[in-house]
Amino acid sequence: MKYLIHTTLGLLIILGCNTNKNIKMKKPVINNSIEKLELSDLPNEIGTSKTNKNEAIYISKTDNSYNVRNKDGKTVVYYSKGSEVGSAFSGYDYSENPIIGVYKEFYPNNNIKIKGIYCWFGFKIGKWYNYSDNGDLISTEDFDNGFIYSMDQVFSYCQENGISLEKKESGYTTTISKYKSVSDNKNYWVIRYPNYEKQVYINIQIDGLNGNIVKTVESPFPAD
């Protein structure tokens, strides 16, 4: 299996667009092909970006981990496993987009177990593939099914309403989730973001079909 290491490209936002246009996010492309993770095949030296030769990337590799950082020290690719016998690798690749990445999980024999596209803010995107340990495709689940109101429209809503889409690894952060309600069998988005003036999280539930706001609820920041 070959890995192409790229530096972060960031959000593809059309500058100067009005608020009626959606943010267009670059999403990695995956398919249901069989994969095997071999650490020996992954680059282990400092390289340069294909898009900017002055932007270095930094790679560290051990028997149990693989880490690629950009010039700002941000991790863009990370796979790891425990030191116990029978542990398996899993991790993310955000090299094409800092917010939209590819999650992969492997069996102890390094054959692919699960792969799919994942948003940093907390939801799965498109088709996810599940495999047996001998490499057979077991099942496929489409996490966009039933969501006519799209991810790009959710990001546009955040932009229009001043909701931060900054990628933060700690502190009070924006999260976005999607789910099917058991009570009414409908699909919903939930945007949760901090309001520092009120010291609360704002939770917005959005209809996954038409984008209507279903309800807005405030919850206090957790006590220190």
C-alpha cells in the first residue's frame, strides 16, 4: 500500500462569496479496495511538499507509531497501536484537509478492518467499509444517506452565524454530530459551540432533510 504525504491544504472557501453560497470542502477520495499497512513502505525521512517546496514535513516512525507533522508542528497523519501482543494499528490522515480526514483501522495482521471519511468536529461522511481479517469486504454503510441538508450547508450555516470552525485540540470547541432519532425516525444535525459571554454551550438541532432549526438549547460550561 502506498501513502502520498501532502501538507495541509486547508478549507477551500471561495473568497468574496456572499452568505447564500455554501462552503465547499475538499474531501479525500476512498474506495472499497483491500489495503494492508506496512510501516516499512511509509516514508521515514523529512520531505518537502509537492505544492510548496519550502514547506517541510517532519516524520517520526517507531514500531508502534507513525507521525507526520507539517512545518507548524501540526500532526496531519498519525497511526499507532499498543505495545501489547495482538494490538493493531489505527489512525487518521488529515494531509489533504485539516478538518476532513480518512480514518483507518487494521487487524493485527495489518489487513484493513475499517476505513471511512471523518470530520474532525465529530461525524462520519459518506461510505464506510468493513472487512474481514482475510481481506473480504463484509459491509458498506453510507452515513450521508437520509441527509439532504448537506455537510457543506452545515458549514455555511456556521459561517453565516459566526460559529467557529477552528480546529482546536483542547478547550471549548465546536462539535458537529449527525444521528437518526429513534422517537421519530428522522435524521438530525446537532451543532454545539461555546458562547463565552454567557459561559454556555449553544446546542442547535437541525432537520437533516430541509435544514430547518428544530430547537436551540443552552447548557452551562462544565465545572472545572
